Amino acid sequence: MSLAQSLTALVLEDHDFQRHSLIRMLNSICMKEIYQASHGVEALEILNSVGKIDLIFCDLDMPKMDGIEFIRHLSRHDSSPSLIISSATDHAIIKSVEKMATEYGVSFLGLLDKPANVKQITELIKKHLSITTVHKADALNFTIEEILEGIEKKQFEPFFQPKIDFKSGLISGAEALARWIHPDHGVIAPYAFIEKLEYAGKIDLLTFQILEKSASACRTWLDRGLNVTVSVNLSLAGLEDPAIVEVITKIAHKAAIEPNQISLEITETAAMTDSGPALEILARLRMRGFGLSVDDYGTGFSSLKQLTRVPFSELKIDQSFVTGCTSDFDLFSIVNSSVEMARALGLKSVAEGIENQEEWDALMDIECNIGQGYFISRPINLENFLKKYTQ
Ligand code: C2E
Ligand code: CA
Ligand code: CA
């Protein structure tokens, strides 16, 4: 099966011969769908009507709307295709366009020589598949044996989504979100494996792999002058054996980072536990200096009393309340009172799922502490994270 089979591409090129020859090459590697445009306006129309496009091959020098202007429009578009610049323009210009695209938050994949060649295209597609998450968990039904084999082979990696401090506008941390970099299927989202691992009682194996890689990433950030925390999701299913405290402490120690550089996110539902061992583990982790966060807050109907039983340091308001909160007064009330409650309890408030400027401004107005969401960035791999946030 060709890796490219599930992908759609848009070729934006004013020169007929160049456009047709690139399309012929893309056809030869069996892409799902290929759209073409000879100028930026037409490309934007296609993008608006098709919705999801995976790859855009973009020339820079074109009539009507040039490639640079097109990239600016692309950055405001809901979908986030990978951008490949194919241009014979001077290298210095291409470099500065590349920088501009990255600053605008467009996912820049690389350059394609002119004339194009199939080998280079295949490499770029491979790169796209290694950084872009496929949400086709339903279509890909992995067995628990396959998942465990992937863990054994260390194919799971954290992607990082930045958390931004509202007051300073600076990055204050990143959440590590597990991705399976599958050799045949590309990047697989958590829905395809978390539940199965929990059900099989094997979620700890994943937790430790993600923790180790996240701690080591955090060490790299520190070494490059970026002093921010890393947040890792902890499953309740793993909170039975008190030995986990030692394992987690050792992981931080091995990566040469302090426990306070790591925050552990526990869902509200899990945090309401009455289990003695779980409460003991959480208290001990906090005592050692790890941050503790109530994740998905608002979905679990916890009482104030239950919330104060665990020494949390942060409260994350679930995205189902944040996304769309500016056009729904009920959602906004829930978000507002959650921020107030976090303040009253001395916890940092985090809003996840911020998707646009209005939502960002609304959260800033009610003095929420930290924001996270597609508006700032999707989760990205370590390489891209380093490119974006370190020198
Ligand atoms: P979560 O902890 O609530 O993580 C936030 C999810 O929302 C992530 O999905 C993230 O990509 C997505 N998201 C972020 N910003 C936005 C936005 O603006 N709009 C929308 N619509 N979505 C946004 P993802 O990466 O698919 O993870 C799904 C869930 O899988 C996570 O939800 C978490 O519960 C679980 N998970 C991920 N990694 C791990 C892990 O290492 N261990 C465990 N136990 N669970 C994990
Ligand atoms: Ca989380
Ligand atoms: Ca959530």
C-alpha cells in the first residue's frame, strides 16, 4: 500500500507545464486526490470548498496573488496543511519566506526543487506522515498485542502543545500528548491505543515511555535556555501501586531535571477517587515537588470538598466548555466560575481548547492564568517544538 494513498494535495503553480508535470508525478505515487490552481485566489477557493487538504505545493512568483500573500491567508485558515515551497526564486528569499511561514504558524515541510523529482516528493511525504497525526482510530483497529509490540519497540513519542501565560504572553510549559509513530500508518492519535492499554492493565508501560521522553525533552529545552515545565497525562488505572512514585522520581532524576519541572495531569473523574492508595500516591508525588493538575475539569461533577482532598497545583478547564464559549453564555458561565474557583483555591487556571482570537481575549478578560489550544499551536513533534521555541 502506498503511504500517500490517504492524502490530498493542492498544486499552486501558474506555469502550465510545471504544474502538469508535478501533477503527473503526484499521480504516479497514487495520492487520493489532487487539486490544482494557477493563482492564490483560486487556491483559497479550493481550500474553502474542499476543507481538508494535507499538502500544498506552492510556487512563490505568481500573478494576482503571489505565494507570500497566499501563505498569510493560509495561516488564518482552519485547516493546517503542510506547506511545500517549490520555486526557482533566489535561496535567500525562499529562506525568509520559510521563516515567515513558521512565524505565522503554517506547518512548513520543506523545499521542492524545480523541476521536481519523485524521490524528493516521496521524502517530503514521508516527513509529512511522521509529523501529522491521523485521526482514523476507528479505521485502524489495532490489537493489544500490536500496541504492546509498538511500545516494546519504543515507537511511542510525546508531541508537545505549548501552554501560554496570559499575562506575559510567553510560553510557560507544554503538554506531552502521546503519538504512535507507526512504521506503516504514520502518526496515530491516542484514541487508538489508550483505552485498550488501560483495559489490559498495561497503561503504565506507555506512561513511563512518554514520561522518559518528555523528561529528556525538558532537559534539552533547559539546555537551550527555555525554562518551562512539561505536563504528562497520568491514567487512574496506573494509580494503585505506590511504587509508581519511585519510578516517576527516578525518571526525573535520570534526565537531570527537578520534580517541579514536571506536572502530572489527572482527570477530574479519576481525582474523585476514594481509593486510599491513589490518594497516597498523589500526596506523595506533590510532596516530592511534582505539579498536579486536575484535567478535564467540569466533566466530572466533583465537589469542592473532593477537590481539596488532593493537593492540586493547577486546574484545567475542559475544552468542551472553552471551545465555543464566546457564542454560548452557558459555556462562558461555566468557564468563568471555574477560573474563579481555581483562584479561590489558590490553583493556576488553564483553559484548553482555545481555537480563536475571541476565545483567547475572553479568557484573558476573566484573568485565566494559562491558555492552550489550536489557536496557539497544535501538538507538534520535538524537532518542530525546538525550532519554534528555542534558538
Ligand atoms: P487531553 O489530556 O484532554 O488532551 C487535550 C486534547 O485536546 C489533545 O488531544 C489535544 O490535541 C486536543 N486539543 C488541543 N487543543 C485543541 C483545540 O484547540 N481544539 C480541539 N478540538 N482539540 C484540541 P489528543 O492529543 O488526541 O489526546 C486525547 C486524549 O488522550 C488526551 O486528552 C488524554 O486524555 C489522552 N492522552 C494523550 N496522551 C496520553 C498519555 O501519554 N497518557 C495517557 N494516560 N493519556 C494520554
Ligand atoms: Ca491532559
Ligand atoms: Ca481535555
